[in-house]
Amino acid sequence: MVAGYPRRIMGVETEFGVAAYDGARQVLTPEEIARYLFRPVVAQHRSSNVYVDNAARLYLDVGSHPEYATAECDSLSQLLAHDKAGEWIYADLAETADKALAADGLGGSTYLFKNNVDSRGNSYGAHENYLVSRELALKSFGQQLLPFLITRQLICGAGKIAGDTFVISQRADQVWEGVSSATTRTRPIINTRDEPHGDSHRFRRMHVIVGDSNMSEPTFALKVGSMLLVIEMLEAGFDLPDMELTDPIAHIRDIAADPTGSTPLDLAAGGTVTALEVQRTTLEAAKRWLAQRPDEGTPNEEMARVVDLWERTLNAIATQDFSQVDTEIDWVIKRKLLEQFRAKLGCGWDHPKLAQIDLTYHDINRKRGLFYLLERKGLAKRWITDDAIAQAVANPPETTRAAIRGRFLAAVREADTPHNVDWVHLKVNRPEPRTIELLDPFANTSAEADDLIDYVNAHAGEGE
């Protein structure tokens, strides 16, 4: 068995679109409203790049995109709760920004959108990170994953209007390579830049760039849960049929435009397979794997929920009867809503009212956002609870390295001790600088960290 198998460290990075409007009038540029958004963060931490109380990273990315990177998680529901915690944290910052706008006489409201494209065609990401063993050759491992990943949009795309049609994925037309070390220049599906954020002799970090941001909790669970099962099967050498494609990236946009899943893909061994068949074949293997999977990491009971939703989604695509998943899968929920408005308006896909609905579906404000309105009406199902999300807002995951980072942050902030933190390092800067490394993301305790916290507490208040 490889390191961390089947228990696995994982995390999600989400970039948000940001805007400020007073009715239809844009109050400020994205750059300006981002400064309002981060004003309390900078006031408290003297930086717009910080680790917050739940050990996640909160920062302003290139292009004025607020970004949230979850702390290290080791189970599916835990990761989902911490992903949703990012929405709650930013929603609170947006509410504070609205008060600042009013105080400055500007008026208007701050909007944060958990989507992947803006009106000008710019794209921003929702990246997944999975810790894998250093023993694996990431490039060849990635090539084995590509058939699944380019077709995964069928089951977990967020959907969008594209000109005079509706496509099932927002990110599909933004990636240009299969496996590469590039990030923004060509946007590969899997990024191979070697940043393990841990012991580089034991671990690699697989950085998946192709996925859409998800509002729906079941869709997020299916996106990550299906990926976990495929990774586990590949690591275990499980009997997963060879579906290597001649040119994996060639048809990713065609798949996005075809909700029937019938897009033909050329197999390297000859012949073709449809996008739906790739997903069907992978699902059948996952069902066999689940029957013998060790019950560690994400519980088998939860993985069975993933497999059930996966199968129901593929059945819905095959029959084109989406009633069995139209409260669970993002692109299906959104398309159903848009089609209802199309019928009411008697219009094509290019109607501006539809564009507005498409965007407001992704508004993270739970009182105003369209997705959350659907959720309150019972038209969008849950996977976890608000209590789980509230717990994730306030506390780091207790089963991973994040727990140590959280305890350290609580201590240095209580003692008002100058410090520096990243995914691996904890440092205090006074009275004498001290730094420790946390190279094992699975370890949730550390004698060295305990000593460092004792040092902080012993010198609290010195040097002020």
C-alpha cells in the first residue's frame, strides 16, 4: 500500500468573481471592491494573504480574485464543509464591505460569485489537490486519469450559457493541455509542478485544474468522491479497463456541448468509445472496488452514496430523463431553471434575462443568491448540514496537520506574537526566531509544535 492509502489528504482552492452594484450601476471596479473586501483582513493581519482560524488560506489572487484554499482534509464530508466554510467567511466580509461602502457614501452591494467565467470571457479556477505517493510517476498516472477527467463534466459540471446554446461545463473551453507544468499559460487538466507541501521523499500533490466550482453539495461530493475512487483504484492496481485516448484534450469542448454523452472519443488501441461509456465503465469498476475497499478515510457508507448518485446521473443522461437528479447536479438544476424562463419569455439562449439568472445562480449570499433560494424551496438537495459548515468556519479539521496549524494560530494571536505561517512551516519572530517544519500532512499532533506554543505562551507580552 502507498502512503496515505486509502485515507488521503486533499484540499480545494476556489477563486471567486467579485463586483459591486447599485441596481444595474457598477459602483466600483473589481480591483477597488476587492480592496474594500479585504480591508478588515489587512487591518487585523497587515496582509491580504493570511491563514484564518480554521487553518485555511484566505488571499487576494492575481486579477483581483478573492481566493480560499481549504485546510488539509482527509474525508469527503469534511472537505465539503470546509469548502462551504469559505463561502460563509467571504459572505461575512462582503457584508462588512457593504457597510464600508455606505459609510463612504458610495452605496451599492458587494457580490461574490462562485463560478468560473466573467462577462468578458476571463476564467478563474476551482482547483482540487490530492496527495499521492512519491512512488507514482505523476505524468503517466495523470495520463491514465485523463479519460475519466475529460468526461467527468457530465456528472459535475456547473453549466453555463455560451452564445446561443447551453453547455454543461464552465471550465472545459479554458484548458488546452492534458498533463503539464503550466498553470495559466496553457491551463492543463492536471498540473505537474512539484509542490508536495510535505515530505518530498514520500509525497506528491496532484493538482487538478479542470473542474468547475460547484454550488450544489451533492455535485461537489460526486466530483471529489468519484475522483477519490478512481485514484484509489489506480494506486491499488485494481482492474480498471484501459481507455487511453489518442488525443484526450481534443474533444473536451465537444463533450461540454453534448448533454447526451454521445461524443465519440478515439481510443489509442483503435476504435471509439463515447463519453458516457467512459463514465459507465469507470463507474462499474468503482462499484466492484467499493465491495472490497478498506473502510478508511471517507467511510464506505458515504462512498456508496457517491456511487448511487453517480449511477443515477449516468442513467439520467442515457435516458434524458433528468427528474431523478434535477435537485442534485448543478448543470441539471441550472438548465431546468433556465428552460423554465425560456418558455415563459419565449426567447433564445441569448436573452439578457437568462444571462442574469446564469450569473446569480452563483451568488454566495445565502439570503440573495438564486441557488440558495432554490435550496430553501427544496429544489436543491443537501449533503451536509449548516451545523457542519459552522463548525468548519470556526475550527480546523482535527484529523490532519491543519489541527496543529490552528492551535498555533490561536496561541500566537492570543499572545500577539509576530509570526509567519505556510502549509509546512510555523515560525515565531520573537523573542528569538524559531521555526519548525510539519512535513507529514496526516499527523495532527507534534511535540515540536507543542514546544513552540509553550515558548509563545511563556513570552506572551514581551517586546511590546
